[in-house]
Amino acid sequence: MNHEQITDPAATAGLQDMLASSGYSEKAINYYIQKPYMGSISDADQVSDMTGSCGDTMSIYLKLDGDIITDARYQVLGCAGAISAAMAAVDLIKGKTMDYARNLNDGDVFKVLEEIPEKKHHCIQLAVKTLHKALDEYENANGNGN
Ligand code: FES
């Protein structure tokens, strides 16, 4: 049981309280604190990035085996909403087909997060748009196998 991201429990508790009082569910808070899919993939098959109208930026790294997304990571320079949405998106697409990921929408990610503040819903859009951009760019570069 090797958990690298153990942080000062007191600091984490304070942060959890702040996020909970601003409208984040426990699940969304856990995604934000644990950041299970934050980072890069050195031998990724596709890397794409996008900057939202708020100025926050995300990069997504996809590892593919044929049509299956075997792994994904996000680097996020952005808010708690952006980070939790990106992490939830990976849980939804890992092991799924590219088509499944292409059909993923903001509502699907919101369901996983359960609750985030209303004014943070555009952060979910940024995570989903970044994913869709990566799928488009991969297909453009490698041909549409269908
Ligand atoms: Fe920019 Fe959340 S405020 S993605």
C-alpha cells in the first residue's frame, strides 16, 4: 500500500471544509485532493491541450491500444473544479473505446462528481472539450479506421 500523496491531515481537513462549504461533494473533493490521474504519460499516443475562456489550461495524454483507451492523464493549470472534472473524466474513459469517449458529455462527468458549484460547470466543459480535441487530433493524424 504505497500512497505517495499523503498530505498533512490538518491542512487537508481545512481544505475539505472550504470546498464542501463552496458546494463540492465529497467525491469531487476526493478527486481534487487525491488527483489520481494527474500528470503525463511519457509514451502517450496523443497529447492535446486547450485553454478555457477563464485562462485555465489543460493537457491530456492518451494511451491507446487499437480503439481502446488503456490509460489517460491530465495536467491541469487550473481550479479545483477543473482538476476534479478531469480526474472524473479519466475514470469514465479508461478501458473504453474512443467512440465511447467521443460521446461523453458534461452531464456524464457531472454525474460522477455528484455536485460542484454552479459557476464551476464550465470547468467540466473544459475537461470534456480537451478530451474531444485529443480524439479529433488523433483521428486526423492517424486516419479514421472506420
Ligand atoms: Fe477555469 Fe475552472 S475556473 S477551468
